[in-house]
Amino acid sequence: MTLFKPLKGCDETTERCLRSWFKQDYPGPVQVLLGVADPADAVCDIVRRLLVLHPEADAQLVFCGGADGANAKVAQLSRLHPLARHELLVVSDADVRVPPDFLANVVPLLEDPEVGLVSCFYRQANPATLAMQWEALAVNADFWSQVLQARSLKALDFALGAVMALRRGPLEEIGGFNALRDCLADDFQLGRRLARRGYRLELATVVAECWSGPQTWGEVWKHQVRWARTIRVSRPVPYFFSLLSNGTLWPLVWAAVQPSLPVLALAACCWTWRIVTALHLQSLMNVSGDPQGSAPARGRGGPRPWDRLVPGLLLVPVKDLLGAAVWFAAFLGNRIEWGGRSLVIRADGTLEAARQAR
């Protein structure tokens, strides 16, 4: 099995995220390819330190400078792909931390030749700021339910990009990573193209965790808008109607249009149900804060279910209303900020540098 790990930049969580991949309890050989575009990137020091600490690992730092493609992540993957020595491939984002049995749970699903790709759910593990708590609630509650709802309606035809496992053969059938180098939603396109060739896409039962340093409201807003415009381009009709599922907006509109006592009472019931279900889903995602350790203590000093109740009473409605603002922002332009670059989304979902936009 070959792991592709495209990297750019680092924060205080990066080393532990990378270290989790060096500690996999996996019975087969594991090759780890860590790609960096710039040799001066600070993440190189972290990688070199891990290589020294784990001399037994079949791992190497690969410089991918000069790789072509508007999607910098896929450009690195295109450079790493020829170096892979194994048929089974795993692609993981830099901020992903996994438990020791992650590969042992995910890779065996590819033994079925009809399975073209395996991905897994992920959760935001360390929302250090209020803005990150907003995003974590959106990911850990709403996103999970949306994916499961889509899966209940039809077979999956998209992948979740935090971690993806696939075989070399099906990947090369669709043209390899080079075919995706200008795509904004590379995970969506990868899954869709494999599904169109008749392969089945599976979801693993193990959960990955995304860790990052503290982020401001502006940083989280840019990420949310980029994500929204990605989904809008990939699945325009479902995304357009997704606003109908906003559990705070419509009761609020209803109460504002018809401010009678029965309407206000029904709206309050809707808001209460929305908050309870969102907080319940969020709590299910917070079983453990550290996949390297044990579950958090439930005794004295440990987290209690009501510790997050009061913040949640405010955060869930605010998250929904901000989500509506993000929904509108998704239709107000095609420019995104990604990895320090300003890019423009073309009508076909591919990218170009903003300065080249026509």
C-alpha cells in the first residue's frame, strides 16, 4: 500500500497528524510519499524529523516543484503517482489524523474488484475558536446527515476527500491524477468518474479527524465559501434546493410573516427540535478527542453533555443563519481563495488563476 501525503505549510497540529500515519497497525508493507512543492516550506523540517524518528518506515520526502495544474494538491499527486510501488493507493490531506487501525479497516474493502474507491467520514476535532466551532458543527452534524441522506437515495457517485483509498488500475483507467489537475472538486470528480465506469464507491466505518491551528472568522468564512462554491459547481440542483433544509431560517421567516401566537409556538418547537438534533449529532462525533489515546474521561473533571448545551443553544441558530449567508455567497461569484492563491472557477468546474480570468 502506498500513501500519498501532499503537504503545504504547517501548524502546531501537523506533526501529530503526520505521526499517526507512521504508527499504523497494518499487516502489509506501507510506502509513505510526502510531497512538498517548495523545499523551503517549514513542513520539511517536521517530515525530516519524523523520518529520523522512524527509520524503519518506507517513507521519503519528495519535492514536487514545477508540477502543472491549477489544483496544487492534484499537481503534487501527479508527481507522486509514478513513485508508487504498490497497487493499493491511499490519498490523505495534510491535516488528517487517524487511529492506529485505520488502514487495517479501510484497505480490505478494496479486495472486492467491484469497489473502485473507499472514503470515510471525517470530523473537525479541535475547534479552538468560535468561528471553528461554527464550522465544526456544520461538518460534524449537518454534513454527515447530508451524505447519508444522499447515499440512501442512490449509490454513491462522489468521494470524501480527507482520505481516499483506491487501486492503481481503476485510477489509470480514468487518466490518473493528471486528468484532475485543473478540477476544483478533485474528490468529487474522482468518485464520479470511477462510478461512471461501473465501480462501486464505499464508505468505511472508521472515522478520520481533521486538526488545524486556530482560525479567524475571516479564514473560516473563506473556507466555507470555497466549499459552498465547490458544491454548487459540482451538484448545482441539489445545492440550490439545500437551502430548504435550513432548520432555523424558515421558521424565522414564517414567524416574521405571520407573528401569531400559534405560529410562534410552532416555530419555537421547530427551533428546539433543530437544536436538539444538531447537538445530538455533534455529540456522537465527539467520542474521543485524540485517536492516539483513549476516550475522554467521563468522571470528575471529564466532559459532560450539558457543558455544551448553553453555547449550543446560541451556536446552532447562528450556524444556520450564517449557513444561509454562505449559500447566497456561493451564487455571488466564482472567485475563491485557496492555499494563499486567488482562483476563478470556470463553468465546467475547472480552475484558473484569477489574474488570467477573462
